Amino acid sequence: MPGSGKTRIGKILAEKLGWEFIDVDEFIMAETGKDSAEHLAELGDDKFLEFEAKLVEKIAVEKAVIASSGSVPLVESGIAHLKKNAFTVWLRPSLESIEKRVAKRRDGATRIVGAQTKTLAEILAWRESEYDRHQDLIFEIESEMPKELVAEKLIECLQAEKIIGD
């Protein structure tokens, strides 16, 4: 979900692993010259999801940490492309943490698919089944858990799952 720490945790994780870091929102900006919020405003939710999935299908890297946007798992083709050669982790903070973090963003909830008609709680409820269906690991993030600690614990989980070596 937006506000879960995907970008900050992903950057730390990639650095610790010596891997490339790709943020889907930055990838969209690099490919199109516009950020996700602009595309969402122009296209609306449904067309944005299709657009995003097509762009995600262009991502082709090895040994990378990819911070997917929270809406990528909502379209089968986009998430299926990422899962071909990837291990997916659902970073799962509390709804309260998500709400606090999103409220602090200068663009608030405007960059979130569904925010024009739903609350964050409704968006999370809508997305949870897709997140759960596409994850290989759910990582519960305790309130205000330091991002560095999350990255270290994720590495431990990935080592335990034999996704990465010791």
C-alpha cells in the first residue's frame, strides 16, 4: 500500500544486497516524462491500471529490488511479469501507519488508485485479496519500526527462504 515504506525500505535493501533498485513510480517518470499522479489524473483509475501494467512489463532486470506501486498487483499481466523471476514481499504496516504517512505527503492520497471514491481503509480492504494472492511473503511492519531494521529482517527472511545466500 502507499505509505508502507516500499521505496525507503527497498533502497536500503538494494544497497545492503548490492543490487539495483527500481521504483515503479520513478520508472514511469523515466519512460513517460510524467509522474504517476499526472497519469492517474489524466487517465482515471481503470485506464491508469492498464497503462501501468504495460509499463511494468518493460522491466527486465536481474538482482534488483523493485518497489512496485501499490496498484501493480491489481492487474494480472503486470504482477505476473514481475513474479516470473521474482520473490514478492507484501510490506504490511497497520492502517493507522498508512494513514499517518499518506497524510504527511504533499500530494496526500491523490496518487492512489481508488482514492477519488474510497477511503484508505476501503482501498486496503479492496486490495488485500490481490496482495495476498500474489505475495510470497507477508512482512508485518510494527508501528514506526526503523526502515533499516525492516531491511535487515527482510534479508534474514530471504536467507531463510533460500532466495538469497548468507
